[in-house]
Amino acid sequence: MALIVQKYGGASLATPEKFKFVADRIIREKKKGNQMVIVVSAPGDTTDDLIEFAEKLAKEPDSRELDMLMSTGEQQSIALMSMALIEKGYKAKSFTGAQVGIVTDSKHTKARIMDIKGAAKIKQALKEGYICVVAGFQGITPDADITTLGRGGSDLTAVALATALKADVVEFLKDVEGVMTTNPELVKDAKKIDFLSYDEMLELSSGGAQVLYNRSVEYAKNYNVVLHVRGTFTDKQGTIIKKEDKKMEKIVVSGITYTTKEAKITIKGVPDHPGIAALVFSKLAEGEVNVDMIIQNVSDNGTTDISFTISMKDIVRAKKVLDVIVKKVNARGYKIDEKIGKVSAVGVGMRTHTGIASAMFRALADSRINIEMISTSEIKISVVVREDQVGAAVKTLHDAFKLGRKTVSKEN
Amino acid sequence: MALIVQKYGGASLATPEKFKFVADRIIREKKKGNQMVIVVSAPGDTTDDLIEFAEKLAKEPDSRELDMLMSTGEQQSIALMSMALIEKGYKAKSFTGAQVGIVTDSKHTKARIMDIKGAAKIKQALKEGYICVVAGFQGITPDADITTLGRGGSDLTAVALATALKADVVEFLKDVEGVMTTNPELVKDAKKIDFLSYDEMLELSSGGAQVLYNRSVEYAKNYNVVLHVRGTFTDKQGTIIKKEDKKMEKIVVSGITYTTKEAKITIKGVPDHPGIAALVFSKLAEGEVNVDMIIQNVSDNGTTDISFTISMKDIVRAKKVLDVIVKKVNARGYKIDEKIGKVSAVGVGMRTHTGIASAMFRALADSRINIEMISTSEIKISVVVREDQVGAAVKTLHDAFKLGRKTVSKEN
């Protein structure tokens, strides 16, 4: 008998039929004798609808009141899910963030969890045979104000709750069967990854794979909580994310991710003396522009070019900062290139295997794909290519590292 | 400077525009230097929509979970109203039932208020200049389960809160300008009543006037809280409901109410011996049938007819009970007459004035309206007439007691 925390997103809860379907999915696990704690998001588009209403009342709605408003979505889900379970003959009970004592700081709309005080209450209900249905995304300050946890908040609730309850696993139920070696819409041959380390999952996410939010994976890594990304429509094992082990290290590359949501910015003719780069990137940070990859070219006649990538959505903010920087450092100007894409290969095996980078560059060159920027970490190699070559680059690398179903390596 | 509790219903909160309109209405009172506590219902049809969703999941949704679900409607209203007030430059803060410490028993969907623990919190916020926006309809058990208060729950929240805060008045903002002498759709000449005693308000409501729920008026009477029913679209005084005073006693009849939502049931040929009536009405009570007027005819050959009126919506339940009763007491049978209406004249002046009943019967006779049943209380006289004569009866009595605008008595 295991203690399982399951998390369901809003898309799984958009209609009464979907609630019933999810209820059956939960009951299947309960019937095996497991203790079940369910974390749910708001039904369907509820949160967006509420924000839309609020924005008709105020351009920037007060953040305390926005949390008060948004938290109602998850509260609806827990009540509806509990009703559905009870109707099917099971004991179920809903809990708001306040009732589980998910204590946060008071940074409304992006609060951080400080403590979970109500674990004993959940444990008691589980002992009495209840399926416990807990509202994701929400918490409460020590002054009893309602807060929300920001993007990926429900995932975080699930992981934090699992930590407090010492659960065996947190299952994230998805439309897909698990984390894939790459986007199956792009590469038909893509297959499910069986195991990932926390770091691989983090690199895959920041590389563009929209599976789990990094906050939750980092939390899980810190507390060593086993995560399981699996399909709502299947009972098969999905992708288990846990502490790195020997077996994982045998797999050199676990997956290929990509994003076309970044832009490349080049500041041209920057005087090449100490402290310039520090100045540029601290100004960008102050302007709340998140910088991803950075390259500084070799100096030429005392000036140099600095290139970096940022998220498309930061472009407006970036321009404001860049206008100031260019004047301040007396650079020649800057250029924004939105037609690029970033492709990354991720795998813990890179730590112990050599030659991965060169194999990657060779494969891309063989496919006549030009590399514009390169950045590497211990377990990830990323390259920037032309946007219209991203698809080809992903396919090339997926093949080169034998990630497809047709080329299953023995370790899998 | 007064402490005013204002209550707004869901119809006043159906759209963003209505929230803004209500916000302006609140601000007008705030600007006069008053401390404002606002109690709101759920926006528009939210509660009905939620119940509809729930009923697709379960025939009879679990009552604890139904409360968890329904309470989100009012929570949305308090957040949205606070945002609207803040956007207009005022300090405002929302409070759920839990946050105000509205402690109830655990009878889900119809809980009773036991205590209001958070009055000091509201007082403090008022002192700091906040407009306090409190969720109506909801409370919390000592075990922190969310409850709702049943029909008219938001009105009750307003009155209970006013009691705890020692507020000067509770204002109920309505589409109408106050409590009317009778339905203005029926009698063009109907006019607003300036003052009513609690008992008059109770009798008017139970007579059919849908203004305030009796629970709230009874609560206000017990704690001597002044109520003010007034128009959302006007700043004029509406109807003030308070402890009876000398001035009120001068007015013999304050208003005429009527309902066509009752049916008359006659049990025929009931053996006329002691205990039969007790048996009949205790059985009906057990069957959750609310009985209003009762008449027992004079005995004839050892049997009698018992007539009474019940709400239309109890007819199905009543039939079940009546089938049993008729057998048990060996009666001849029963008859249900849905084509009746009840018309009532209400006024505290009846206590000191004589001849009101006979004046009423005379007026109806002059208009050729036949009276089928009569019942009287200290401050109310009700008659049952044919349904198609209700309109004529109301007009006749409204004229007879000079309630119209054109016939304003000196006391008004």
C-alpha cells in the first residue's frame, strides 16, 4: 500500500464528464489499496474567465483581491471532484489551502510556501478511508489572507504536500503518456522516456519542454520526492523522475528539446574593457529581462560584439534597457533577431561520456545546419540555429543519438 | 458619522458595469464620513450555475461539498467589489465568512449562526479607513468546515454582522424604493411605506411580499437592529423597519399583501372527536408540509371538514401524507383546490383600533368578492378568495384603507 499524491490540471476538469472520468481514474488506484491525495487546478478556463472579469473592473486589479478571486476556481474543483467520488460510493473530502494549512509569505499572486501545518489533518482523514482532495495553487498567510503561488502553483502544491505527508510518489496526470524524447508532433519516432534525473528534467523544461514547472522539480529535488509524469488515458508507467542512479548514467542523451520563443540580441562595437559585460547584464537584470545564452566575440580593434538570447516576451522591456546601455557604454548599436531557434540535447550521461558535443556539431553540419551560438552545461548542450531549420535540427539530433522507437538502445 | 452595513443581492452584481455602479453607490455614503461594511451575494446567476454543474455529477450532491462549492460565489463578489472600490481610489478589503469568524453549527446548506468572532478585525480595518466587503451566505464550523446559511443567508449575514459591530443601521439596497403598500404592478397607486415595525414586516413577508426573509427580520427584532430597505437607484429614504413606536400605532393598516402560491386542501367527513386535528397536523409536519391557514367546520352528524392552505410546492409531499391520514382517521376523502389566493391586511394599529376586520369584510362584499377562509392575528387579517379575484380584492382593500398616494393620511 502506497501513499500517492495525484495532480490533475484544469484541462482534465473542463466538463462534468471529465470530472467523472478523473474520478474513475482515482478510484482505480484507490481500489489497489493505496491512500490517495488528489491535488486539482481550477476547472477548464475558470481562472482566465475570472481574471478577464477583474480586468474589466481595474486595469491592474489589487493583488490581494486577485488572489481572493482566483482561489475560488480550485475551491470549485475540490468540491466537484469530491462530489463525483462520493456519488461513485467512495469516501472523499475536500480541503482548501487554508484548511490544509499551506502557509505562505504575503507576496500575493506569487507567494512562496513556508510551511504545511495541516498534514496531520490529511493523515487522519486518509486513515479514516477518505480520498483527500486538496486545492492546488493556493495558500494562506499567517494573518489568514488567501494567497496564490503563481505559475505552476498547483504542481508545487502537489510536491510540497507529498513532502509533508512523506508520500511515496507524486503523479502528474497528463494528456501525454510521459516525458518524450522530443516533441512527437515534430518527430513521429519520438518515444516516452522511462526515467529522468531531476537535473535532466530541469534542463529539458528550460530547453522548451512544457511538462513540469521548474519550481516543482527543484522542490522535489531538494526533498527527494519521486515524481511520475503519466497519462490520464492509460495505466501504463510514464516517466519517473528521481535521484540520479547508475542506470541513468548509461544513457548519454535522454531527450532533445527546442524553443522558437527566444530572440537573439547583438550589441555591436562595444569597447572591450573590463566590467562592460557586468554592466550590460546587471542593467538587463534590473530591467527584469531574463537572459539565457551569452556569447562574447573575440575583440577586434578594441571593440567587440556581445550576443545573447532572451524570451520574446521580454523584447519591449529589453529595448528600453538597450537604448540606455548603448549610450552609456558608447557602443555602435544593437540588433534584434527574432528568427532564431534554440535546440538542446540533455542527458546525465554527458558527465561521463566524452565527445557528445562534437558528435552533435558533426551531425548538424552533415545536415547543412549552421550553428550561430553554442552553450554547454554539465548535462546539456544548446545551439542556436535559424528558426526555419529548428525542425530539421531536432530530427537530426534525435536520430544521431538514437532516441527513436526504432532504435531503442539496450539500456532502455 | 454612522456605522452602516449595506447588503447588495446577486442581481445588482451581474456584470462588471453593475459592480462599478454599486461601488459608486457605496462611495457616496463613505464620502459622507460613514464607516461602511458591505455584504454581498454571489454575482448574478453564479450560485445556480454551480448547482447545475454539481447536479450533473451527483443526483444529491454531498452537502458539505455543496457548501464548499457554493461559497465560492460570494468569495468572487467580495474580491471583485473590493477591486472596483480600490480602482476608484478607496481603501477596501474583502473578508470571507471564515475570515470574519462567522461561526455556525455544522448543518450544511442551512447552518445557523452561533457566534461572530471576527468583529474586532472588521472594527480595526474600519478604523484604518477601509471599506470592509464581507461575503454573505457563508460561515465556518468550529472544525473549519465551510457552511452556507440557506435561503436569505446573505440578509442574515448583514443583520448578524450589524449586531456584532453595533452598527447604526443595515441597509438593503433593492431595485424598488422601499417596501410598498402593495404590489405596484397590480395597484398603480401603491406607495412606499416610510416606517414599519418588525412584526409588520414579518406579517407582510409571510403574506407574500418578497422583500426580506423572515429569519433576518426576526434576528433584527431580537437584537433591535434598525433595518432600512431602500433603492439602489435613488438616495431618498426607503422603508425603515424598527421597534414599534407611538407614531406607527396611529396607522391602522400599513400594507396589503397577497399570494397565489398556496393551495387549499379540504379533508372531508372526518370523524369529529378529540385528537383528530392534532393527528392530522402532526402527520403533515412530519411529512415536512408547512401549513398556513386552518379552518375546521362545524360538526355535522358526527363528522366535520378540515380545510387548510399549504404552499404549492408542498403538494406532492402533502398527497403522500393525506393518503395515509384519510385511511387512518377513516375520513371520506380529500380535495385539493389550487385556484385560490390569499390576501392580507397588515398593521400594528389593529391592536388599538377596532372594527378593522368588519370594515375589510364589508369592502370585499361591496365588491362582490366571496371570502372562503378567514384567519386573524393581532396585526394581520387574511382572507382566502378565488384566484381570479385576488387582484380586485387587493385594489379594494388598498382603497378601503386609504393606502394610495392620492389618499395620503396625515400620519404619513
